[in-house]
Amino acid sequence: MQQSELMRQRREKIKILREMGVELFPNDFKAEHTSLEILQRYGRRSAEDLQELDKLFSCAGRIMAIRDFGRAAFAHLQDRKGRIQIYLRKDLLGEELFDLFKKLDVGDFLGVKGRLFRTKTGELTIEASFIKLLAKSFRPLPEKWHGLTDVETRYRQRYLDLIVNPRVRETFYRRSEIIKVMKEFLLKRDFLEVETPMMQPIPGGAAARPFKTYHNALDMELYLRIAPELYLKRLVIGGLERVFELNRNFRNEGLSSQHNPEFTMLEFYQSYSTYEDLMSLTEEMIGEIATKVLGSYKITYQGEKLDLTPPWPRVTLKEALLQYGGIDSKVISDKDSAHLLAKELGLAPEGGESHGELLAKIFEEVVEPKLIQPIFITEYPVEVSPLAKRKKDDPALTERFELFMVGREIANGFSELNDPEDQRERFRAQVAKRGGVEEEVSFMDEDFLTALEYGMPPTAGEGIGVDRLVMILTDSPSIRDVIFFPQMRKRV
């Protein structure tokens, strides 16, 4: 049946209900039980036990299915915890309420009171002795036996996706559990949860294109943050030795199955620690999340079996290029060879890149897709790590790691650079690369450098891409599957 015809039929029913004096949107029904509570508590009771149970149950939810048998009907009611069957008989409900039910549709919200019994097929069911319409649905739900499968519609109308696709609801409940365990893990290790500015006068803490806005009262440009890093470090300087923030970052870049311009990041800092300490902390945290939420270290992502049992391998970037990338060792030692290989790989080197930048680009292209099991890649070149501490034995490299799973970066951490002079020089190099003196005024964060000059204790910090981690732990193919309302292109 065409959508327009279904809408017309609903409008007719709404008109009839109003003429009957039925309130379409009351707010005076109290649901004392959830479907899950009833099923868990009474799901194993025998039919005889339920008959002896002198108790009325009240539930409320959306009608998801109706089977009409004339003077009786079955329906499925869906609340936040799941679904339960209800049975409606004209002789028990009375003519007025049964007539009301006959005029309801799938999608309407209904309050029900009644006793529990088992049907002939053994299904636990509420036998309704009272019902009340709680909210009338003006539009029909997606066609019941196909569900909502159109990806574009699912993301644009997430509310429909949540109504008709139980697995989608499960994914978002699981996301909430993951975040809860993540926070608890840090809180019990004496971390303090904090909030830092979303709008910043200088976009810092990462290399990304920011979103720009304007504050009329202050008469100044502001940027949606690309990372909270420089503000969290200010708190460490202020004496808050262990801090974390779990919140949104914004990057004005492309969309893909792994990228959304607005995404969730966990960022945390721990004083008197090194990047090696954070690698141990990270594998312990993610392992604890997996066992508490999924019940196992061993999971499957898109058909790929993953083992999250700590410890995870730690391999330097140069070792990974040789071991996983199979590249010639000459590329590691000779810049011209690295430039030639980058050109052969179609990475379009411009000629001004350092040897370290070329190796990082080659690694991203050749090695990253092969890193399926959890692995830490360490010792990134200093040119691509402007906020990380240099290695003592090789100042061209840094005490930095990235965590990879299923071919994608999940986390980035390092021993923090706390030398203000070295930090200033690296900022200047960044600014020069971005476009010279004019940009230097906009992007050199003098306030952060001033804070650093007051002294920051030895500290390690890390950012974990929460959406990507949730993707893996919920077996979701796209980042849009784990964000309630992902960014979408305009409808044409």
C-alpha cells in the first residue's frame, strides 16, 4: 500500500478517536514494570504457578505487531528493555476498551495492566484487563517484515532505525557500557574527570583543519577544538597529575567509514609516567572492557578473529616497515630511496618532506592495512610528533606509540615534551610549514608556552578514538553505525 494511502487511513482513525473523546496524548499512566524485568523474574514460572500469582503488572511501550482474531487479539509491546506479548479479550476488557484497541495501529504507544499467563505455545504474556492509548502515531513504521534496511534512511532517521532494528539498539547500549567501564577504569586509578573548552582561540594539539566560528560579543574568531591536549596539559602544570576528558573533537575533513567530522575521544594524562607505562595501561584497559562487556578477550570483527589478551607486541616504526611492509632496508637509511618509493606508491611527495615524514607516509600506505591483531608501533620520527619527547639515544625519534587493530589507528600516545624551548622551536617549524608569518600569529599558542615555562612534571598522555574502538567491540562496519546522528550530505 502506498505511503500516502496509509497516512490517509491513519488520519481517518485519528478523526474517529477524537470524535469518541479519546485523548491522543495523555500523560497519566504509570508503567511499574519493564518487559525485561517481567521476563527475567517470571520467564521460568510454569503456567500453573502463574495462575496462582495474585499480581497485576503494568507495562507501557510501542505496539510493534498486532494479530487480530475478531473478539480477541495478540500484540507485541516494545519498551526500552525489549518486547513482551499482550493478549486482549473483548469479554475481559469490556466493549469500550476493546473497541478502542481495534482502532489502534502498529506504532502507537499503549499502557497495559493485567495478569501473566502462558499461551498454548508457552509464551509469557500479559492478559490485559485495562489499556490506555498513550500516544498516537501519525505515520506508519517501515514495512514490518523487511525492517529498515536502506542505509541512507537508517542514518538520517535514526529514530526509525532504533525502533525497528533491535541490533542497532543493542549496539548503542553496548557503546554506553564500554564508556562506563572506560571511565571506571581510570577513576579507580585516581584520575580526575575534567572538561576543557570546545571553542578555542587557537586550534592546537593535533594536525587537522578546524571548523571556524565567530563570537560577536568578544569580536573574535574561535575554532571548534581539534583536540583538548594543550588545555589538559595546562591542568597537569597546575598540579592535577592525573586527568582525563571524554568528549567531542571536530575536524573539518572528509567523511568515510572510519571518519566523521565530529567524533568522541578519550584523552588522558598521567604524571611521572612514560609512553611505555601507557602502553601497559592501554592493553589492560581495553582488555578489561572486552571481558566486562563482551565476556572474553577473543572477539570477531567482520569475520576477522581478534585476540585482545595482553600483552600486545611492541614494534618500532622502522622494524614494522621491514617486517610487515617488506621494504628494502635502504629506504630506512637513505632519504632519496624513501622519496623514490613514495613516488612509486603514488603518495605524491613534493620534495620538501624530511626523511622521517616520508617514512611515516610509506608506513601509513604499506604497513597499516596489515596490522590486524592489536599491536603498538613505537618510535615515530620527531617531524611528525611535534608534542612528543625525543628519545635519549636517538633525538630524531620520539617516545611515541600508536595502537593499531584491524588496519586502523585506535590510539596515539607519548611521553610529553615538557621542555619549553624545544616546544617553541617545534611550534615554529609547524607554523612555517603551514604558511609563514601570517599563520604564526594565529597558531603559535603563546599562553601554552608560557604555562610550560612554569614547569610541567614528566608526563605521558594518550588519546583513544572511542568511536573506532566501539566499532571493533560491536562488530560494526562503519563509524556511522556507532554514532547516533552521523553527519550526512545534504539531500539533493
